[in-house]
Amino acid sequence: MLFRTNYSAERRWPRQWWNSSVEVFTTSAHVKALGINISLGGMGLFAVANLHVGSPVEIEFESPVSGKRHRLSGIVRHRALYLYGVEFLTKTQFAQTRSSAELKV
């Protein structure tokens, strides 16, 4: 069995550690969650929910710097028990209005 020993630290969007209340909306539920990290392209969060990989969600959260509320559409791309990785579908719109500096805590 081969093991990969060198992992690239390169990401499309740098992540910022973040600890904030997040609301997740699906077609059938509204769940309170905890945001763990955020970038211009997506968010990592903890939610006691059964979200399937590939399912569409909407995430509402308060910007770490401006305090404005944002509601963005996304797709669940990763799941590990109750930890989820969500990719924003409206990243171009979000990226145009928010800079990486604003996401820094």
C-alpha cells in the first residue's frame, strides 16, 4: 500500500479559523450550527444534522469583520460525522463584495 507523504499547502482560497453561530437551511430543515473556518470559496462547520454529500444548502452567518448577515447557497462537499465542508456556489458574488482581509478575525 502506498502512502502519500507530501501534501500541498496550496488552496484556492486561504482558510481563516473562525468560531461563530451559523444557520443552515435545507429543503426540509433549519439547523443551528457552529462555523469553524471560512474562506471566499466555502466554510467548514459543525452541525448535528444528517446532510448528505452533494446536497444543496443555504448558509446564513454574520461577517467576522463587518457584522453584516450573509445568506449564501452552497453544496455539501465533505462530511465526517457532524463536521461538514460546504462550497459556496455564489463565491464570485461573495468574492466581489468581500476581500480576504475582511474574513480575517
